Amino acid sequence: MHTLSMLIITVIEVLERITHSYGMGILLFAVLLKVVLLPVTFYGMRWQEHFKKAMSKATEEIAAITVSDPAAHDDEILRIYRKNGINFVNQCKALLPLLIQLPLLIAFYRTVVHWDVMETVSFLWMQDMSRPDNLYPLGISLPWMGSSVNLLPCMLFAVNATEVVLFHEPKLQLKSFSLPLIFFFLFYPFPASCMIFWVTLNVLHLPELFLFRKLRAGLPQTEKDAVI
């Protein structure tokens, strides 16, 4: 983890020397990370699509099981899962982008939180990158939420909610926005340096989804169904 943290600091410092801004350095680091991981992201999206179709088909077949014996019923469910390629390995392939990004996100958080430089630099309206972005003071202090209105968590909620509306839920319900709300409250007191990074990653995920769907729409069905 130390090596990864030093690599993150080195890349951000290089980008800071180019842009003369640590805020822009963090933002460009997120862009660079997205570009590097784009092939892996598309690979994971293909497996997610494949796995979702397989689960849907398996669910229909399981619902049609007429065996009454519990042991035989369980064996039939396992047979259906095997037939449709539903197993731990294939599920990990669908989660590959997350499995790769998660250690990077943890390393980035641990790096910038303990990086003294963040206390001395400003970016846009943020005067201290080691603290929440503090758009304007509330006048009162709330548990967990702090004493200021923070814009970056609101931007994160807006981006995640947009993704839900555009890509995930054919029939929108209030519970469809539960994950964006959880992220909003979870990340609300996070330092501005972390939130710039996280918001940028989520903003860039939208064109990734658009591009993936456009590329998939142009493929014949046989290639859509094929997952390497």
C-alpha cells in the first residue's frame, strides 16, 4: 500500500507541476486512471450484461421447477446455475472493474488524508483541501454532516441519480435512489481532495456507459452474446 501511495503522490505532483494546481492534478489523475482502466471497465461491463441475462434466465427456470423433494430441488437449482454459467469466478469477472479500483480508492483516500500538502492548497472555492469543501456555513453543527453546506457531495448525488435515471431502472421508484442517497450521506464529511477525485470518476462513468451501449448496439447478436 505504501508503494501505491508513493506512486499516487508522484503522479499528482507531476500533474501539479504541469497545471500549477493540486486540485487540477487530482482531477487529471482521475481522468488518467479512467483512461488506463477503460479496457478493463468495458470487459467488466460485458460480463455484467452477460451475468444479468444468465441470472434472469436461471430465475425463470428455477420458478418452473416442479420437484417437491427438498434435496432434489436444491440439486436442480445447482444444475440450472451450472448450465447458465453462474458461479463465483464469473461473478468476479463481472465485478472486475470494482475489484481493481477498490484498492486504488482506498490507497488514494489514505494518501491524501495524511498528505500535509492538502492543508496548504486551495482550489476554486475550497480553501483547505484536507477538509470538506465548505461552500457556505450553516451556522449550526449537525452530527456527521458538520457545520457547512458542501457542494461536492451534492454533485456526487446528482451524477449518481442521473446514472440511475438514464441507465439502470426501467421503472423508477423511490428506492431506485437509495444508493445515491447512501453515497451522499456517507461521503458528505469527506475531505475536498477525496471528493474531487470521486466526483470526477463518477462523472466520467456516464460517457463510459454511453460509449459501451453505442458500441454494443453496433455488434451482431452473436458477438453480443460472446464473452471472452
